[in-house]
Amino acid sequence: MLIGSIETGGTKFVVAVGSGNGEVKQKLTIPTTTPEETMPLVHQFFRQFNLEAIGVGSFGPIDVNQQSPLYGYITSTPKLPWQNFNFVGALKEKHEVPIAWTTDVNAAGFAEYKLGNAKGTESCLYLTIGTGIGGSFIQNGEILNAYSHPEMGHLLVRRHLDDDFEGLCPNHNDCLEGMASGLAVEKRWGKKGFKLIDNEKVWEIEAFYIAQALINYTLTLRPERIVLGGGIMKQKQIFSLVRGQFKELLGNYIEVPNLEQYIQPVGLHNEAGIIGGLLLAERELMKSTVIY
């Protein structure tokens, strides 16, 4: 069985083919420019193979409501050439196979739940903290989508007492993404995060915002495990700081698993999104072939 996967990003698309167990056999990176330039290269890559399904993890916001007339569209994205683009429709026009459609963080979270550092759990919260912040929640093998997909990066947070940064989210200023994303770190301190490794104050403030968010997700969703990815979380010292802040902020209000186990780094690293697309494509194929 060969299935396809697409992980879309602000600067690049990663397209891959693989097997049903999430094994990547071949992949290609394509620049993200406009649909008119990028999509033909996606189709060209996939036409080399006899695919049975395709899974897509897309930047958003996107429409994931299958009853909506805009299902399969990228909607109000800040990436202007992709606004109101019928992504699923464009794929179906060229490839007559089942298509799994979700957000990039949902795909990555699903991969971590199935094969990564949340494998073996019944529920997992996945959060990526990089240029932006996004999250997903998986329980009993199902991705949380209600009216639409979650926008966990725009959770409102309290300010750190020593932080006078106004935030950079154009909608909320001081939401989680506005205060703790990689771009927020760079704008607040004038340097990228990897150049601030030895500045303890940077990571104390960063951990305070991340821990606040994890408290809120924990109180709302009660996941069995939290997995954190993205460029910010590649700073190894931040995990102990986040766990420490989490413990202090939570107090003894509710019981959670041992924090070393509860708050984990990604297990699949940069491959989570593309592996998630393969796994979701396999699941979509299985759904389409069920005989009632």
C-alpha cells in the first residue's frame, strides 16, 4: 500500500509517500509561494505513484466541518495567496483517492499519539511552540474538532510581573502566541531564541507563559500526556523550567501524573507532521473501504 502525505508551512510544503505504518519512503520539499505555483509541483510528485489515499496537515485556519460548503478550504489565513483556497477540491480534481484533511498540528499530534512520546496513552495534548503556536488534543484515537479545530495558541494568559512586552498578536496582543512564540521572543529580546541560551530571564518568562497554558489545558481537558514541540522547545533547559512553573501554579489542586512523564518533548522530531499525514490517510482509506 502506498499513501501520500502533505505538510504545509509558511515557507515550504513537504510531500511524501509511505506505507500504512507511517514509514516515509520518499519525500520532496517544495517552496510555498502561491497555489498556482505550488500545487502543480505537488500533483507532479504524486503522479509518480499509484496512491490509495492522501493525508493533509495544513496551516490554518481551515474548514474541517464536513457539513460545511467550505469544507476542505484554507480560510482566513494571513498567507494572502492561500486565502479561501479549496485545497481538498484541488487535490480531488487530480487524484481520485480518499483525502484526510486536518491542521498541521492535528497531524503532528496524531503521529505523536500513535508512534511518538504519547504512544500507549488514551489521551494526548500536543503543542508546537515555534514561529507561531498551535495545539491539538487526541482522545481514544479521535482528534478534537467541534465547531471547528482548536486555536490553542490564542489562549489568553496573565503577564509576568517583570515583562513589559506588549505582545505581537495582531488580534489579541498578549495571548499565548503573542507573548511566547519564537517571534515574540525575538521581538522582545532583539535576538533569536538560540542566541539567548544563557540568558536565564528569557527562559524564566517563557516558561511562565507556557506553564500557564498547560495549566489551562490540563484543567479543561485532563490529558494523560502533554507533548511539546517546535523550535522554542529545542532549548533543553526549558522543560525543567516549565515543569517547575507548572507545579507551582497548579499547587495541589488536582492530581496529575509525574511531571517528567506528563510533560514530554516530541518523539518524532521534525517528522511528526508528515508521519501524521500518512497515518490519517491510512485511516481515511480504511473508512472508505468499510462494507456495511
